[in-house]
Amino acid sequence: MEGDVKMHLKEWLVAQIDSEQYEGLQWETPDRTSFRIPWKHAAKKDYKEEDDAALFKAWAVYKGKYKEGSDKDNPTMWKTRLRCALNKSTDFQEVPHLNQLDISEPYKVYSIKPTQGTGSGPSDSRVVVVQTGYDSLQQSQVKIQNSKIMTEHTYCGSEEVPPHSPNPLGPSILSPTLTISDFRMELTLFYRGETVMELSTSSPDGCFVLQGCVPLGNERIYGPCSAQQLFFPAPASVGPVEPSIVKALGQLLAHLERGVLLWVAPDGLFIKRFCQGRVYWSGPIAPHKERPNKLDRERTCKLLDMPVFVNELQNYLQRKGPKPNYEIDLCFGEEYPDPNVPKNMKLITVNVVPLFAVELLQRWPLPDAETESPGPSTVKEEMCPGPTSASCVAVAVPEQQALQREQEEEEEEEE
């Protein structure tokens, strides 16, 4: 295969569909403009890795991200890689209303977009930049003013959110190209550690997680909120559950009617609690790691700080620190983190993954260990998009690593 020309994702997927090698992977329409892709969750009792993860594994093998016999099997990561490749590809569009995720053999439907002219617009760009110097400070002040309406969700009214970063001139501020355009999240809802619901958000207004009606906000000023909604399912509808657990879930859900609102803004990931029931959380910037972090009601809280994350990403690429953490866990009605009770024993938890972080880590993976140890960093200067002309510096990586990554990115740009 080394001598073959690598196919892009569209060509590769069409070839797999036509091969009829993977059960459930098939054309949805006779004109071959849309297809089904099997999408069984690993938590399902009848899940079989050999069959249900076969397509995702094949993509990982094809991209050189998995080597049979030497790498540890990781079906979840295989699936994430293909999902992210589909989401960022300009060749595909998910058709959510045709998805069937609650049946015995669940699947998603994607349409294949018509081939258009070459060249990519600004929205295809995913350039990570770190602004430096006086111009950067000036731009950051303008950016904060312009994005204040996003830092505090328009639906919730105005409220000053204290910055998390201890150093306001901090290590980095991301380009608006990335932070504003990539507002998607992956939400997974658990009852006592069992997956009961998954949602990939696509609205820039974020997502409500709730039991009843969306709380009234600023519709008179801004119009109806277009945030997506993830509803807690009835305990009896999620399979066999002990009667005592069903009763406890029902009692807790009665206090979660107004729920919480999650959204991504240029400065990070935010949440606002509306419900009567208490909500706790853990994440990379949570105040406590071994004891509970409670969300105050009707107060906006930052769950992930963008400048901090990018600084940790730079350190990771330069082998100066660990891989940055970006996942958030919410726990409803019970204190969390709780050193005495594991997460999978909590009644209701939600895992939140901001996809900009997933994409960044996939775009700039840590080079192989045999790569020469870091020397002086290669710095690439660019002009920031937007009305100002502040000088920006791309995420600094050693020169050899930069060249290697550049080749990989050229191959991925059209996927």
C-alpha cells in the first residue's frame, strides 16, 4: 500500500460501500447520493467489536493510526476519528432526521455533496494562532468587547463573567476563525454509568439539557433561542432498571425541569444552571479535583478556558507538559467529584466534549518518540483575519516536527 496513491475519505468510503464488506454500510438512495453507516454504541449489550467496529478500525488502519498486533485496540477512538473526519469534510452532510439510533442495529445517514470548484474558503481554515505584543493586546481588548454577547449567552441576559486565566495578558488568544466557527459539542448522557442518550450539537446557541420546558429568557430582545435540546429520558424507557433506581431517578428528574444551558464562545466553554436541583462538575479548570464543585443557580460558569487550553497544547507539542484535558463531566443531584462514590454509580451524569479541542489534537498529534528532541522553535508569522492587522504567531513547534505535520495536513485538507 505504501506505493499506492492515498484515497481521500470520499473515495475510500464509496469503495467500502461498493465492496459490501461491512454489514449495515449501504447506499440509502438508488442515485448513490446518500448512504447509511452503522452506528452501534459500545455500551450496547449485543455490541461485538469485531463486527460493529470493523469499519472504524479499517479507517484507522488506512490512515496509519492503528497497527495490528502492536497498537492497543481502541474502538472508541477509531469511531471518533471517522466521525470527526466526516464532520469536517466538505464532501459529506449528516441527515439527522433520517438517523435511526434507537433500533437494534442503529445507523446514521450522510449525503454526499455535489463536487464543486477547487479552492477552500475562509471557513475551511483551522489556523491556531497566538497573538503577541502591543497589537495583540489591543486586538484582544477589541475582541473581548465584540464577543461579550457570546461570553454571556444572549438568551440569559448580561452578566459579567470573571476571567479564569490568572494572567490576563496570558499565553495565547485564539484566532476568531477557529473559536467562533467551531462551536460544536458532543454530549453523552448516563444513568448510573449506562449510556442513555448521545447528541452532536450544531447550533451556535449551544444546547439545553433539561427535563421540561426551556426557561424564558430574552426573546423580546433577541427572538427565540435556537439552542438544541437534550431531554432526560424517562427511566422506564431505557431498559431494565432496578425499581429503587427508577424511583430515585424519578424523584431527581422532578427537580431538573429547567435544566442547564451549555455553549461554546470565543473564550471557552460555558454553562448556566436554571434548574432547582443541584448540579456539580469536574474539568481541567475546576477549583477542586477531589471534592465537589457546585454550579450556582442563575450564574454563568466557565468550564473550559480557551487561552489556557492552547497554552497547554503548545507545551504538549513541545514536550513540556502532558496532553491537555478538555472533557467536562456534569453530575445532577449528587455531589461530584466524590472520592467515595465512582462516577458510574451516580444517578445522572453528562459528559461534554468541545469538538474544537478534539480537532486541534488530531491536527497536531504528538510526533513519534524517535523524532529528534526539541530544539529552537520554528515560528511562523501570519496576518490575523479580521479588521485589525495584529501580528500573529502560529503554534510553535520544532522545525522537523513542523515539516512532518505540514505533509500530514496537506493530505487531510480535502477529507
